[in-house]
Amino acid sequence: MTAEDLQKKQGQSLANVLSQVAGVEVNGSQSFSGKNQGVYVRGGRNRQVAIYIDGVPVSDASMINLEYDLRLIPVEQIEKIEVLKGSSSTLYGTGAATAVINITLKKASQDKVSGNAYWNVGTLNNQEKSAIDANDFEQGLAFNGTLKKFNYVTMINSKENKNFSEARGENYEGDSFSRINVIQKFGYKFNDKFALTLFGNYDKFKNTYDNPYGGASSSSDDLNNRSASEQFRAGLNASYKYNKGELLVNTSAATIDRNSAISNTWAGTVDSYNYSSRNANVDIINKYNVLSSLYILTGVQAQYFDMEQKDAYTDVTNNFAHFNIVDPYVTAVYNSKFGLNVNAGARLNIHSEYGNQVVYNFNPSYKFSNLPVRILSSYSTAYITPSLYQVYGPYGNLDLKPEENATAEAGFETILLDNKFVLNAVAFYREEKNKVDFFTDINWNSFYINYDNKINAKGAEVNVTYKPVDLFNIKANYTFTQVEDVVGLLIPKHKVNAEINSQITSRFNSVIGFQYFSNRKDAYYDNDTYATTRINLDAYSLINATLNYNLIKDRLNIFGSVTNIFNEDYVESIGYNTRGRNFKLGLNFKF
């Protein structure tokens, strides 16, 4: 997704944008901004998706699954997004089992001083409410530029949502969500060979939220639940080009502090929970061109994680809860002149707690010289490190092993009608073992264990782009996902995304989007029966539209959008509100 693609999706969140990618489902993208978000790719879950920002992995070591909270990232700071699906641990390490979401933030322009200021305002209604009150606000300011060898980027963004109940119910109180993001980057290009970039960012959000759904006779509304998350991140990226290659060094260090207040209905109190984590990363990568058609990537990545948890029941300190990982890796890429391309590599994971793990990938493809077709295939493996919470937390198990994934893919791509029509399709089969999950024995003792059974997922993804004329194009994708019943909650078996882009004039364009989600399964703990109840969620479809107008050429852009145009009433996950028809207006001034 390029900067141009994101420009046409103004006003959308990162979760909204990602949910339109084939094979990707972000549960929570249609709900309140403060609701936790689950990223499901190819039948996997959050812990099986690695997230990188500007070449650096990001994660929260105090999270149950060592994942990263997408709510921390404003899409307005992003230049482009790449989604690499499949097992990618050979290059990206732990967590890259079903996908890597690789985010590139905006860079400095070549002007001495440039930037932009934007402001968006919108309604925030569910299907039963049609108020025109402004309850959705976003604004931001950015400066960037280049002064000879020096460049800089400064971005400040904020967001506020209010008066929207997270839980679904009559006369429930409105919840709130607010976020602020600040990022500073400094770069210096010593010469054509050597460049450095320093970065630092601060991200914080806070929200109120409701209790999980507990059955038809219980209320989820809560006036006391609230949480906050605060992140500091800093690092350095360096690149050095030499005769036949390039050396890259990516480093980072981050701290995340989270706290929450949760109503305790049994004791009649409001309990406080505090979490903090630290992580550090160093990744040294060398690309060497052996031949014009062959290059080799070699590297080593070192990571450190620790966490603390303090509440009325638990006290976990980082003196005890920490581990480190050192991963050397190598990948060879061969691009022949006769159409054959091969990517193959391996990685050795050296973990301070569970020992060593080897992963690898083999990815050949072939482009026919006399046909407009490229065929591709791959086989790759991945690993997922048990989290600090799963190892050292209140239900921790020091004997946990890493989860393992293996994915096989086969597909093709064809370009027809003078490059106006592009079709690509891929089928995949994924197998995971040593799944880490929560377990309670017959004596009501609870802890995390590795399950012995293997879990299989399979599916297909199809992407179509048709551009009959330069000012009009259609994009669509279809995803089929079939995963075993024990892990397939909230994952639609069939999903369709489509959009029509029309450049009506040189300054005016429109985007009409369509999404279809087939029925899904969900589960909740019933407070009346004291048992987990599984249910089916009905299929639904959404139609959205955005209009962009360049009021002052290359200076002032205004947009208007309407989501869920037909105000469809649907459930994304049981017990939670979803957004009805809503309107948003915004402007972006460039200088």
C-alpha cells in the first residue's frame, strides 16, 4: 500500500486499512477505537504476525503473546505498508509465522522546509443512533526537510473518540479513547556511501472500556474500567554501500508501561494492574552481489526482552522475567535471465531459555518468456518464542518450547490486456505444532502448556486489478480460509474486498469500497451457566465511500467520507458494539 493508496483512504485507522488486504482480518476494526484488536492472517493470530517499523521489530514483552498493540500507531505517520504472508522467520525472526507487517514511516522531503497540517472530524454512531454530534477528532502537524547532508522529520498526531459504548446494550454509558503520538527523526548523509538516521518516538493512549459479554441476562456496562499504554522508542539505522554490496545496521530500544483498573464484581472493588516491559534489538545485515544475477544476505539479530507485573495478586520482576535471543541467518537470491528466480535461506535461533531452533525457506518462481504468466511456490518454516508472561507470569511454565509453523504455497500471476488486467492467486497449507495455550486441570490448577496435537489451516487468496483507462481502476480480492474448529473463532471462511477508484477530474477523485464477511464462530463465558458457550455470527457486508478534492493544487486537500452507507446492523464479536452510518470531514494543508 503506497502513499497514494493511503491518501485515498484518509480518515481510516491502521486496522481499517489492513483489514482490506487479502488474507488479513483485523477483528475490532469495525468497533470502538479503544477495543483490543486481533490480527488474524491465514488462520493464525496476533502472536503469529511480526510487525516491523522502519526495519525494526516492535513488540510489547509484557503482553500475553509478546505481540504489539496496533492502537499505538497512527496511519497518518505512515508512508507505505507491505504485508508479507507466509512463514518468514528466516529473515524476520520470531513471530513471523503467518505474516510480516512491514511499516515504513514518512521520510524527509528534498525541500529545506516542508510539511503539512491536517484536521478531521466525524460522527460516532452505532446502528441505532443517527446523531450529527462530532465525537471523532483527529489532528496533526508535521515538519520535514533536507539541509545539504542533514535531514529531519518531526510529526505530532492526536486522536480522540468519545460517547460510544464499547459494549452492545441499551442505555450503556459512552466510552472514550484518546491518543497522542510524537516522532522525531534526524538523518545525516556523510557521502554517497554512508548514511545515518536517529529516531525517537513517544506514543500514549488511554481509554475506558466495558466488561466482556456474559450472557443475555447480565450487563457488560461498567463505569470503572479504564486503561492506558505509554511507549518510548529510540534507535539508529545506518547504511554503508561498498563496491559489491551494502551493510545495514538497525538498532532500537523501547519501554512500554501499561496500567488498568478493572471492576472486581466478586469483591466489589476496583483492582489495579500494572505492567512494564523493555526490549532492545540489534540487526546487522550484509548484502553482497556475487554476480549480477545472484546476491547473498547474511546477518545476525540479537534481541532482549524483560517485563514486570504488579497487582494485588502477582509480583513479577524483571530480575527474574527476562530472556535474550541471538539469530544468525543467511539467504541467497538468484534472478536468472531466462525467467527462473530462487530465494532460499536458513536461520539459527539461539534462545537463552529453550536452546536452539533452525528455520528455513525455499521459494522458486518462473516467468514464461512466451506467456504472460509467472508461477510461484514456496516452503518455509517459522518459530514463535513463548512470551515472558507465559513463562514467568502467574500461570507461567518454565518448560515451554517454541511454537513451530510450516507453510507450503503455490500460485500464479498473469498480466493481460496491455498491462490493464492483473490477476494473481495463491493457495496455501499451514501446519503448526507445540501450540502454547492456557490449560486448567481437574484440580483447577491453571498454567500454560504446549499442546501435542498439530493444527492445520488451508486456504486461497485471489487479487484482481483492472484499469481500463488511466483515470479509473477496480481492485478486488477474495480470501478463503479453513482452519480447525478449535482455533477458528472470529475468522470468516469467505471474505471479499473491492474498491472502485475514479479520478473524476485532475483534482477530484472518489473511492467506493465494499467488504463482505461470511458467518463466523465466537464464544463467551456465560455467567448464568458457568460454562463457555459457542455461537455463530451472521454474515454481513459494508459499503463505504470517500471523496477527495484538491481545493488548492498541491496545497490544500479536503475530503468527505461515509462508512456503512446502508447502516447495516451486524456483530463483529459477541457483546460488542459496531459502527453504523457515520460521516467524516477533513482537510490537509501542505506547505
